[in-house]
Amino acid sequence: LYDGAKGIKVVPCFYKLEYIEWRDRGMEGSSAPVNIYSSDNDIMSKTTRDDKNKDRLSNGNYVEETASHYVMVLDDNNVASTALITMKSTQRKKSKKWNSMMNLMQVPKKDGKGFFRPAPFTQLYRLKTVLEKNNLGSWFGWEIEHIGPVEDQNVLQAAYEFYTSCKGGAVKVNYKQEENTPKTPF
């Protein structure tokens, strides 16, 4: 567990958007996704929003738009470990904001002539939790802050290798495990 106010330092290595079909909790087989659809699938056009703001298919299952951020988490000694941060529901806005931060970043070229956009795995971020609420309740959400470039070459190399593994499809998510974990980010 991590201190949500202190946050964690992460290096974003890979991003994937998917639409995940679930059965309601308590239903037989509800601990694993029924289906996983890529971001270019039209499954959301086949859903209807219910009174609990879930996008339901005609079979009764619901579909969640899920942003998966594959990251390296750095401890206080800069020792890195891989992790997956999923952002869905109210946290999708945070994911979009984080992606915008990465896509809009510009670093001056060494020759001083212009700028370039660095690869996300070259940058370090702090993720904290903050209390959020609306008329349906309260929860902890993400607060994302850019720290600066990754300066440790070992961390940079590990982040690049993790990016390459994710991009090549070698990293697989165990959604059954995710469904059975507490719904708090720290």
C-alpha cells in the first residue's frame, strides 16, 4: 500500500484503451470479463445507459471504457517495478488529461533549433489520490503531476524494455485478479 497524499512516482510506458464487457457482481462467472473489445470496435453503439450510468448491452451485461496505463513505479531508492493503472468511469477524464500532458510536452532540441515531443517513458510523474464526490457519493481519484525527465539510465532502459514488451503484446492483463481487488488506487 502507498500513502495517497504522498503519492507514487511513475514512468508511463504504454497506453491502451479497451471496452470491457462484464456481468454484474454476484452472477456466475462475474470475476472475469465476458469479452474485451479493442478501441476501434463499435460495441458502445450497441449499449444503452441505465439509471446507474452503466452502458448495458441487450444481454444485460455492461461495458466499461477502460484506459490502461502500463507504468514503472519507482520507490524511494529509484528501484522500479512494473504496474498497471486502469482508469475507468469518473477517472477517464484524468486519463485523458494525463495523455494530453504527455502529447503536448515539448523539449528543446540539443541544437537549440526547435522542439520535439519526448517518448512518454522518458518522463517521470507523481500520482496522488484526492477525495472527489458528486450527488451519488464520494471516492478517491487521481491527481497527476509531471516531475521531469527520467535521469537514471537504468530506469530509462527498464522503462524502454517494458514499453517494447507491452507494444509487442508480451504483457497480458489478468482481469480476474483486478475484479477481486479493492476499488481504491492505493
